[in-house]
Amino acid sequence: VTVTTDAEAALADAFGDEPGILLIAGTGSIAWGRAEDGRFVRCGGWGAILGDEGSGYALGLGALRAAVRAADGRDPSTELNEAVLAELGLEEPQALIEWAARAGKDKVAALAPLVLQHAEAGDETAIALREEAARALAEHVVVLHERLGPWKTPPTVAFAGGLARPDGPLRAAVAGALQKAGIE
């Protein structure tokens, strides 16, 4: 019996004993990879306070921060800002202070679909949040690609998690960012 993390188990499920890189993007984010020589390396997976870049949590937190920045006048107000308040049943941005103090990671991450819906509808703030998430997730893979190399054969990259699954809302954007970096 071996006790391991869900990310390590997913890597084994994706590649068996073969080399490859797995990106998991859901509430949190992490990438694991196995080199051709058998070495394992991870990138990300540091949790909500230290990391989780590109995750549902990061998207939700970005939406909350955008709402308070707009309330201050530091950023323009968009439909996303009002939608966040409505989704949380709050009357004014100041109520976000108390809500955020009580909200767990899952409650913040639950705002990610709202961000992605507004990005699809053309909201500039939501589009910027989606693009930053895709860039951050692709960066995980690029870093592992470099750290695990050199490669005789280009590694397979697999995706998992609600944001990156085959029909996931960030999969195409992450794949596009990886192609720009020369990783298929």
C-alpha cells in the first residue's frame, strides 16, 4: 500500500510508468511530470494562499478583487462586478469584506463559472481574468517541460480537473498558450 496525493495518482492513471506531464486545473491547480529517466517533478499545488494560479479559486478571487477595485474607482466597473454581488446576494461592495472573511476556498472558487460566463459575453475584466488563468496554467507545463528535459521524444501533456477536462472552459486557451510556447 502506498499513500500518495490525488495528483500523483492522476499522473499514474494518465501515463502508467511512461513519461509525461499532467496539468490539473479545478478548484486548485498543480502540474506533475515524469521525465524519460523516471524523475518526478511538480509545479504548483501550493494551495490558495501561496499559489493555485489559474485555478477556479484564482478566478473567483480575481473577480472579488476586481469588484472592490471597481468600487474604489481604481478599475472600471463592468457587468462582472455587479454579477458577483448579485450571485452572493449582497447589496453593496462593502459587504464583500464580511463575506470574504467567512468564505472558504470552495465558495471563492464557485465564482469561477460566473467569471467564465462573463468572459464569453465579452466582459473585459472577465476576459483578462480568463487569459491570466490560461497563461498561469500553461506556465506550469512549460516549467515542467524545461525541468524534466531534455526530451528524446516530446512528452504527452494530459489535462484533468473541471477547468481543463476535454470540454472544460480553459482547455482551449491553455492548449493555445502551450502551442505558442512550442509544446503540443
